[in-house]
Amino acid sequence: MSYSRRNVARMLTVEDLAQRFSVSRATAYRMAHELPMVRVGRCLRISEEALEEALRENDGELFTSSRQEEDRDERC
């Protein structure tokens, strides 16, 4: 995926993911690693478009590991 100026304006940080999904930063980092991302120095940026596409393709699920169940149990 190439990024135009318009797409760059729609890049999310790990903190944005954590807030959007009400999860910890650690969980947001795991989520980010399952999405197409861009590193800016040591920082990760996730395209909002790629996030929306991943959610559509996976019926709203981002995790593919059993770690997801552990995270759900902690929040409930």
C-alpha cells in the first residue's frame, strides 16, 4: 500500500488504537503488529484505512492468537 499525503493524515498511533478499542497499550501494540504499519523512527503508525479494511475482512476481529481470549478475560 502506498501512502499519499491524504492517507498520512489518517495515520493512527498505538495510543489511538488503545483509546479506540479501550485496551491497554500493550494490547494495542499486539494489534498493530497484525496490521500493515509504518515505522517512523521508533514509533508505529497504522493507516486508518488499513484498520477499517482489516476489520471488514475479519468480521470485526483483529487478533488471530489465543492471546485475544486472555485480554477479553482481563477486561470482563
